[in-house]
Amino acid sequence: MSKGRVLVGMSGGVDSSVAAWLLKEQGYEVTGCTMRLYDYTGIGLKEQNSCCGIKDVDDARAVAERIGVGYLALNLMESFREEVMDHFVQEYLDGHTPNPCIDCNRRLKFGRLLSWAKEHGFDYLATGHYVRKCFLDGRWYLKKAADLSRDQSYVLYPVTQETLSGLLFPLGDLKKTEDVRRIAEEQGFVNARKHDSQDICFVPDGDYASFIGRMVSMEADRFCPGKEHPACLSPGSIIDRSGRVLGRHRGAVHYTIGQRRGLGLAVPESVYVLSKDMQANTVTVGPNEALFSRELTVKDLFWQRPAPEEGEVFRARVRIRYQHREQEASVTVLPGALVRVLFDEGQRAVCPGQAAVFYDGDLVLGGGTIL
């Protein structure tokens, strides 16, 4: 007897392929689905071998045929352009450092795709993410993967209780090399040795500034109404904390908080990017110690724990980047659906636009966007 109908998001990679195979072995009625999110010609590039490209659709379809499950591809390119790519560009133009993988999970995978699955009678949506979930004290919680080196709980924090109840994560207890790739090879999957995607899927060459420049040039009215292009795409001044001009930069959009290399400055001591003023098109630099701060504010919050009331203070371990190790902090709930995070020790290069995710051991308590 089937355990239920499950739609498996298949990116064309080995992880989601093995997830589909595992669920079929466990007795689910499986259908694979690839979200067709964009084509490279729409962003001024030739087709690349990267996540969500044509080759990935072919790989996902081949795996679905191999394991004997249904398969379909959904065209979500317009939604992806508006809700992920445009948001990415606008955030950079505003001086923030967005995480488009989080936006894609929130708005596309657990938004558009989940809604489509429910409308078409599926009981669950599954992905190949390395994360677990558990039911504790009457609530669903995200839980770190058993293989902490692969844990992806940070990029999945923006889920509601209703959403989480209908998600399956079959890889949460597995290890990539010893378990997942071994299964893929044993089953003869075409992507068993496919490399992991390292860059943002729609910026496969890693050159964010050039991508933003192309997007703005194609649709200037969308991002800078009434202007040819934003000031931050043009050369400007590098200044120190007192406002003294130290040199020139290629455009503020090219630089990130904490950056040291590529500044082209002839100064006696190492300096780092401390901040950017996108309107004035200036980049402020200073010593490494000036990058450390203990406090930050978070907006756009999602909770797995019961939503705290205004004024409540609780302890948590907080992660502020994907590769950041969680740090001890006090979290205070502020008016206006905000929280203040006060770390026990200063943290380096806090970037507005990135996510702050709160943990209690392996459990995700919630998270939001750094202001």
C-alpha cells in the first residue's frame, strides 16, 4: 500500500535523484519534478552546465526513467525572474548581500512548487536537502542533518508549520560520499559523479557585478526609473572613516563587507571594506578590528518555536552566514516584528541582507533577514 503521493523536486543533481529513489523504495508513489527557472540567453550568456540548465532537465528525466517514476518539468521562469533574480539585483543595488538560495526555497520551492503539488493532489513535497525535521511538544522543527558538513538548515529556515508538516527530507540521516554517491552509482544514475554546484545558478561565472550590470542595462526602468544606470555601477571614491579619499573604485556594487583584495590602494597597513554608500557611490575602508560588532537587528522573521512576545529575551546560538559557525547570543523581541541579537563576542563582517538563523542545539528556532 502506498504511503502517499510525493512530488520530488529534482534539480538534475545526485542528491535529489537519490531522494527520489529512496522514497520509492520506502513505498511512496513518486513523481519527479524539475523547476525550469531561467535560460541563460535571457541574462546575456550562453547555456552553461549549471543547476537548472537544459542539461539538468535531461539528467533528471533520465534518472526518473531509470527508477521508474513519473516526471514533469514546470516552467517557473517568470516567477523566478521576478521573485529571486530581480530581488537579488535590487538588494545589491541597495548595498545589501542577499542569499538567493533562501529566496528560491521560500518563494519557489516551498511557495509556487508546493502550491502546485497541493493543487494536483500530492500529499508531500520532497527535496534532496541535507536536513531533518522532528515533531516536538506539538510543533514541527527543522533539525540539522546528521552529516553536519552537509547541513543545509540555514537556507531552509523560512518555513511555516503548515509547510514543514508536508515536507520530506530523505537524505537527512545520510552522508554524501559514503551513502548518497554510493547509491547513485549502484543504481547506475547518469549523474552519480556529477559535481556539486558551487555558484549561484544564474551567475555561473561568479561575477555578480557584471550580471547586475547586464540586468540593469536590459531593464533600466525596472531598477532605476528615470536614470541610465545607478551611481553604484560607476567608478567612485574609496574613503577612510574620516572621509579622506584614498583612491578610486570600479563601482560600489563590486565590493563586499570584509573584502581586502582588489582594492588597489597604496596604504601602509592592510585595510578592509567596512561599509558602502550606494547613493554617494563611496566605499569606506579601515582596519580589520573595525569589522567586528556584537549587535544586529533582524526583520522578516519566521519561527519554528512558538512566536515570542514583544519584550521576550531568550538565549540561542546564532548563525549569520552559511559557512559561519553559530555563536552564543541573547535575542530580544522588539516592537515592529523585529529582534535584536546581542552576541557574547564580536562577530566579523556582519552583512545586511544575509540571514540570521537561531538554533537550540540541532533545532532551528527561527530566523530572519539582517538589517
